[in-house]
Amino acid sequence: MKKSVVLLFLFFISVASAQRFDVLSGKVSNLKGIAAYNVTFDYTNLKVDGFETEEAYLADKMDKRKEVEGESEKFRKDWYKDRENKYEPKFMEYFNKRFEKGEIKCEKNSDLQYTMSIKTTWIYPGYSVVAAAQPAKISAVITIVETANPKNILVEMEFDKSIGLAQGTFEFDQGDRIAGAYEKLAKNMVMQLKRFL
């Protein structure tokens, strides 16, 4: 009996630490009964691991690619394009798939009554080389408000270092690695919402 209680306790501790989030204001229970969210993404003032600013990160990576014509600018363009082309679709796709009966959905639709704002605050891009790999991680604040009255915050939650879901043993495309971290962020948010279905 004691052994099963200890195992159950360790399971709950591991689940709690795996999600790594804090409620900054409001309550998750305020979301009970909401079936659809307009979703927005905000990347202003985000930090990249190991750099003071996003621009410093981009300058460093572009400098390392200047030997090959066009590679520096391609890296910069891809860094910004991946947001709309990879991160955001992966978050929404993963989120919506987890509600198989369509109980809750998110989409880019400002006509919806509630908005889920996802502000990315930190990115660790991860890496993948021949001998080793590290998944990407992101930290983000998710704020849910009334679309028509954004000062009415239902809940604001900070998710710390969501570790990217593996797309394969080695994911060489940086954008795909980071997109995996947005999937994990969606998974963590879904886990909270499912508590109130």
C-alpha cells in the first residue's frame, strides 16, 4: 500500500513539473464552458537563449553564414517566416486535435467572444548535428481575455521552458524543432482546459 502511495505521489510530482506553469492572474476555472478561442501570437521583445536580444542572436547566426552567398539573409527571412508558417499552425493543429469531438477549438478569428493571446518570451532553438541533438524549448505567457474587452483577463498563465515534441530522432530544420515546442505548449494548455470539461 505504502509503495503505491509513493508511486502515485511521484507521478503527480512529475506531471506538475513537466508542465512548469504559474497562474499570474485570474483562474483557469474561469474558462469553463468556453468552446472557442480566437488565437493571436506575439513575439515582441522575445529573448533567445544565450543572447541579450533577438537581434544579437540573428546577427551572430548571419555572421556564421556569410561565406555562402544568400545564406545569411535566408536565415533571417526563415526565422520570421517560420512563425506564421510553422509555429502557429503547429500550435493550433495540436490544440484542436486534442479535442476529438470539437468540444473546444482555437483559430484565428477575431469575431469570437474570447481571445487566447500567446506571447513568446524566450526561445532555445535546440540543435541537431551528426552525433547529438537537443530539442527546442520555449517560454510563453498565455492570456485569455474577452475579445471586445481585453482588460477583462480571465486567466494569465506563464509556461516555462516547454520542451519540443520529437518529430524524429534528429530534426535538422531549426523551424521544425521550434514548432515542436509550440506543440508542447499547446499540449500543456490543453491539459489545463481538460480539467474543466
